[in-house]
Amino acid sequence: MKPLLTIIFCALLALPSATLWADSAPQQQEVNINTADAAQLAKGLKGVGGAKAKAIVEYRELNGSFKSAEELTEIKGIGVKLVQDNRERIKL
């Protein structure tokens, strides 16, 4: 009986440490603004909904691939702050 209690006690002590091993920060998904469709842009970029995502795709179709993330500010409704907030997510 004593060995069984020892095993249970050790198992209970180990449970909280398992959460320390888990990745606590959610992975930020990168979005390639030159290849992503509107749905991918809306899902992957913070502050970008369907209308802005569609505007990004339309701009890209008219002007070609983006040369820099800052070029997004040429699109109506997208400002410097939105680009800065998504700096880690934007991929060219």
C-alpha cells in the first residue's frame, strides 16, 4: 500500500511541472502578403478584416508584389500602426 501511495504522490507532484514544459506563448503565424488570399490575410493579420484583406489583394493585383511591408500603407484604411502591430506576422 505504501509504494502505491508513493507513486500516486509523485505523479501528483509531477502534474504542475508538465505545464512548465508547454509552450506558453502562442505561435504567431507568418502571412506572405504577396501570395496570401483575402481569407488568409484576414485570419493572419491583426486588425485586418475581410474588407481590408480584399483591398490588399486588389492593390497587389493592380501594382504587383509588395516590395516592403510599409507599402501596405498606400492602401486606404491601412496605417503605419497596423503595419507595426503586424511586423512579426508579415512576410514578403
